[in-house]
Amino acid sequence: MRIGIFGGTFNPIHLGHLAIAIALKEAHYLDHVYFVPTHTNPQKQGVTAASSEHRLKMLRSALRGIADCSILTLELNRPGPSYMIDTVRELKKDKRFKEAELFLLMGEDLLQRFSEWKSPQELVQYCQPLVAKRSGAELTGDWQKDPELRDAILRGITETPLYDVSATNIRERLKNGLFCGHLVDRSVLLYIKKERLYDSI
Ligand code: ATP
């Protein structure tokens, strides 16, 4: 089995996330993609995210009806900060994943600070990174100086049409009462409105 692991804060999940998950799944013939909501991202300190419960409910709602995509809650169940290498080590011990080939899905923006992640060399040994990259974009980051990281990352670069959208931009639009139906799944938007999640950020 070829299994994709897609970590993120998903605060909230948006159509850019779904687009890269599906594009990478198809391009690399993955059997399944697991979305892994983070408890707290060590590289996003100072940004208060919606609670784990709200983020999980939005993810469930957005993924309803999408084949071969589901959620793993192991990071939410661990105290933060969340490190992907700890998650992958846990998965390797889980008999559901023992025989699986693991792939780490991410957008190109994460590459900039990838070498600061916990144990990046070990991570890429366990888990081939698959990086969704906009065509023509220049890749940056200190990972380029480390031959092992460089080889692994370059092997997984995948040109994908990217949506020009981020959760930050969506939270800002919501706060300003702007339309977001073209950026976020309808059921997620209804949930956000019902729970008044991003009225003040
Ligand atoms: P924020 O704006 O709050 O930082 P975000 O939209 O970047 O959030 P995250 O949950 O932090 O979302 O990202 C999870 C993953 O999704 C990361 O790998 C990130 O690179 C990727 N990603 C986010 N938005 C896009 C997009 N528009 N296109 C491609 N990848 C994306």
C-alpha cells in the first residue's frame, strides 16, 4: 500500500488543501491519504488556532464523500508541539502501516523551513516527501545544502496547479465578512458561521 500522510493545522481546511491532496494522490498512485491535524505547530507559535475539536469537525465534514481520504487523530491525542517524525515513528509501530510505503504530502511553502523540522534526515528515510510546487516557482531553503535531504526532496517535487489561497487569508476574509464559498467547502463554511469561529482573530 502506498500511503500519503498530510499534516496541517487545517484552521480551517480549505479547497487548496483538498486540491493538493488529490493531485499528489493521483500523480503518485497513492492508495490512501490520511489528513493528520496537528495539535500545535512549533513553527506557528503565536497564532491561536480554533480548538482541536472544531478543526477535526471541519475536516470530517470536508472529507465526507471523498474516496480514499480519511483522518488520523494521533497528533491531537498527544500533547504539543507536534513533530511529524514522532507521528511517523508511531505509524511505523502500528500494524496497519507496517508494510506500507509512506509518503509525506506538503505544499512548497513548507520547504523554506524544512531543515528546521525535528530529525528531517530520519523523516525522509521513513517517508518520501511529495511536494506540490507551482510551475516556475523557485525552491528555497537550507535543505538544499544537505545532500540527503536534497535528493529526497527533489525526487518528490511535483508540478501541480496551486490555488492561491491560505487559511490565514480565509480567516481574514471571514473576519471582514467577505464571501468564501469559492475557497472553502460549503459544509465547513456553515459550521464556521454556526460556531462563529473566526469572527475575531
Ligand atoms: P495558514 O495560512 O494558517 O498558515 P495554510 O493554509 O498554509 O495555513 P496549513 O494547515 O498550515 O494551511 O497547511 C497544511 C499543508 O497544506 C501544508 O503542507 C501547506 O504547504 C499546504 N497548503 C496550504 N495551502 C495550500 C495551497 N493553497 N496550495 C497548496 N498547498 C497548500
